Amino acid sequence: MARFRKPKPFSVLLKTIAPDKLMSLLARYGATNEAGEYLHWDKFIWRVEKGIDEEAAWVATKFARKAIAKPVTLLTADSPEQSFSYCIPDSLFAQLHYIDKVTGGGHTISDSPFITSREKDRYLVKNLMIEEAITSSQLEGASTTRKVAKEMLESNRKPTDKSEQMIFNNFLLMKKALERKDEPLSIELILELHAIATYKAIDNDAVSGELRVDNTVTVADMYNEVAHQPPCASTLKERLQDLCTFANACDDSADSKHFMHPLVKAIILHFMVGYIHPFGDGNGRTARALFYWSMLKAGYWLFEYISISKLIQEKRSDYGAAYIYTETDDFDLTYFIYHQVDIVTKAVNSLHSYIESKKSDFYQFMEWVDKSPVLKGLKRGQLEILKEAVKQPGKIFTAKQVSIELDVNENTARSYLNQLANEQLLMASKQKGNKTIAYLAPAGLRERFEV
């Protein structure tokens, strides 16, 4: 991929474009192109029609954007005179409306015997928190396989290396964001989230839960060149206090003078932690946690179940480009907002597909239960164990792991497993030198239901 092409400063271009040439283009160019795309100069120059001056077309586009731009006066860039701004063109407004529509009401999750409040926790929250914990860590360099990472979190096993520690930390981080969602944002809370994210998993001689004290940290691009020089360390406390004021402002109420969509606010909060880069390491993990905190605080409870990091990871270069586009074009946050709204849209759609898949699995399993004389006398917890055993022949269950999965005490979990072993639906074994009894899911388990 070629290096990014940066636009000339708007003030410079204005002096070089003849007024008559510009006037003929003002009605032709809007904030987005006909496809609703909000293009940076890097891509814009390739979409200008033949015979039209590219820079004149860009100036016309910039005028259209400035006409609908909203300043974020609390948040400054390189100097107090340079503030961030953003636009909500129609194509972005449509995406925000779609997200509001498909995340509102919660009927997709709750209107089914498949889901009770406890089962929401087991089927959705934990699985998706695990997903977010793993992929968010992989974005920062964790190398543990998904299978091993999932086993660690599901069994509550202690991390054995730095990669596992990062994943374990991120799992706790997501839980903390949910736990603190009703509190206002403060520098203390930001430091607490960072401390959780980086516990025993931090680089660059940084300290968990402490702001950086120098200006040695930079952000590199794919060519290992400096893409961003964070603001001076001496300004961090003031910048973070302004960020907290921004996050805590009630600007989504009916009587708000300056409405800001909650998703837009959460995305800007995410961006600003990356831009300010208040820590020597762990900024990305902290930024994504604050995004979730902001959405949950705004009442978007469905975001408890939405994972964005996997989709960011799949096109990580686009994530980095959205940051660079903002910083190289008058600190226009719209580029990053479009990118993240697209990520959220895909994440919401993935959640709905995930729920439908879980429902399908559950209903199929319950059909087996209805038809099987072997299964009819079993408790719900035992059926949950067998459902996993059917899907994963060879899986090993222990009383401790099942107690965590089903939210029951170990004695209850052990009784579930022992009865299944007595019915020859699981195979119990004890290894030498280990008091723990392991229960193995045998092959061909489904056929046994029909006995």
C-alpha cells in the first residue's frame, strides 16, 4: 500500500483556486460523493472526473463539510487554537439510525424461552466477553491461540505467560467497564482501567495505572515510520480532565442545546485516548474499554454483548488509516467515526447471527431431549453439559469448570457429572497423582440418547 497522500492546508488552497472555477463546483460537490462515501484526499483524487481540477473539487468538498461541521471545543489538538470537529452527513446519519433500530428494545434476546436472565449471562455475556478479551489482546500483540485462551478463561486457570495475562486482564477489563457504567468518568477511573488492562503485561518501561512522564512514546505506521507524535506529557492531566468533562456532559437529552449521538461520543472518546496516548503502553486496550463504558452508560445495554475488536483486527490497516486521515485533514473526526460506525454495524449484525445460531442449537437439542427416554429425567444443568459434549467429542469436564460455567457450587456440579457418568453418557477417569476426576465426552454420544 502506498504512503498516505496529505491534502494541502485549506487556507493555502483557497489562495490558489480561482473564484469562478470554485463557484461552478460548489453545487456539484457535497460532503460525501454520490455513493455516500466521506473520502480523504488520499482517495478523493482518484474519484474526480476527468477535466475537473482536483484541488478545486477538494476545496468545494471542504466548503460543504465546513457548512455542516460541529466543533468539539473541549478537545484540542496540537495547540489550544486547534480543536477537533466532525460532520454527520446523510449516509452516516442513516447508519446511526440503523444501529439505534436494531439495538433498541432487546426483543431479539429476551422474547424466547431460550433466554432467561441467568442464561443471557452464560450464553452471551461470557462468550462475547471472552471473544472481545482475546481479540483486543491480539490487536496489541498477544500470540496465544484462541482455543488455549478460551480454555483458560472458561476454566478460570491462571495465566502462564504474558499473552495469556493480557487476555485475562482484558476479560477483567470488560467486566469492570460494565460494573462502573453508572459512574462519571474521572482520571482515577481511567487509571484504574489501565491498571487492570496492563497488569503484568506492559512494555516500554511503562507503569500500570500511571501516566507517562516523558515524550519518548510515538505511534508508528506500517512502514515503521512515525505516524503520530502524542501531545506533551506535561499536558496530559489537563487533557484527560477535559476528556472527562466531555464524556460526562449530558448532550443526548431532549432539552440538550447541542445534541451528540451517544455512539458518536463513545467513538470520539475512543479516538481521543489513542490521540492523547496518556500511557507508555496499553492505550488501545484502555480506549476500547472506555468505548464500551460510554455506550453502556448511555443506556445501550446491548453493547454488553457486542465485540468490536475482532472486526478491527481483520482490517487493522483501515483502523490506523482512520486515525491518520483525521490528523492530516484539519482534525476532522468524521473519518474515524465512519470507520467505527461501520465496525459497530457489522458487530451488531454478527451478534444477531450469533443469537440465532445459539437459538437453533438449543431448539435442536431440545428436540433430542423430547424424543429421548435417556434424557427426559435429567436436570437442566446436566442437559447443558451434554449439549457441549455432543458438539465437542473428547472434551474434558471437571467439577470446577462446570461450576463456573453453570454458576453452581462444585458439589452440585460434581453430582451432575457423576450421574452422567453412571448413565454412561460421560466417561470418568482419575489420573495418577491428581485427585481431580475428569469426565470425557465420548464419540457417538448422540446415538446413545436414542437407546
